[in-house]
Amino acid sequence: MVDLPGISDADEPDDEPRSSVNVKKVAIVCGALAGVALLGSAVVYGPTVWRVTAQSDTKVSTPTQIGSYTLFSTDEAAQASEYVRDAIVTEVSLDDSLGAIYREPNGSETRTVILVAGTGRIWKPERSLDGAFKAVAGADTAIRGVHDVDAGDLGGVARCGEIDDKDGVIAVCGWADNGSLGVVVLPGSKTADAEKALSTIRPAVEKR
């Protein structure tokens, strides 16, 4: 043991040196501080970790029929939906993704719905949905009037907005939770139509 000024060997018990007691105290204090840090992390991140784990088995699919919406399976439809899908996955990291087009009778016309959906561990759903909207709008355009809408029983965040295009308005709605993300794009339609499409299509496409 190193001799310290003013402390003689006679002042120290032979069986437990003073330095060892100090080390124990430091270890106890450090352990307590670490415990507090872990508890704080659990309080802050625990709910998110739980949701991500609980939703890690989320699946998405494209049923042939969803209410009044019918899957439109042509080469041109596949190319159009894949173009939107590719744009979104460059902004949002997804483990699996798909693109599809659905059509719905609308009086004498037919309403087209472009769907892109995917699954993955999504830690910040709002940020991921913002990224998906940015990808849909493109670099020189913005989605205006973005607002929250009812996410339904599946939860997460859901939003809608509109893009002003030279050929008319394009309505966009999307959802994101800790296990999936999806966007519906309705060329030539209003936000109310996209919100209806989202509330109908999402429960049929997303399964946990």
C-alpha cells in the first residue's frame, strides 16, 4: 500500500485498508447512478420499444377486392404503382414493400387509387410519414393542407393533404405506426375521397 502524508500504519486496521473502503463506496455510488440512468431510459423509451416489438409481425397485402375498390392488374398499373413505391422507399427504410392500384366506380367515371404500403421497425412514425409525403410530392412540390385524420383501430398516425398539379388536384393520405407505413394517392380527387379510401383500404391491407 502507498503511504500517504499524515497517515501512519498504526492508524489503519490491518484487515481492511482505508483505500478499499473508498473503492467500495465509489462502486456503490456508480451502481446507483447507473440504475437511475437505466430507469430513466426505460421511462422514456420503454413504451416505444414495446410498441415496435409488439408490431414487428405486421404484414401488408393487396386483396383483390376491398369493399367497392377492385385491384387493377395490368402492366401499366404495375409500372405506375412501382414508380411511386420506389420513390417512397428511397425516403423511408422498410423491410418489405408493395405497390398496387385499385379502382372504384364513381358515377359515370372510375376513381383510381394508388397504394404503397410496407413493413419494418419504424421508431418515429410521424417522421417516416413526413418522408413518404415528401417523396410523393417530389423535390419541387409540397403537399398543402396536411392535417391529422382518424387513424382507426390500428392506431399510429394518419394524415391527409393535397398536391396542386397542372392537370388538377391530387389527394394524398397516409398512415404510419411502429410496424408499417402506407400511402394512398388519388389523382383528380379531393382530400375527403382520399380519407375515405384510407379508412377502407388500410384495415384490409394491414394485418398484425
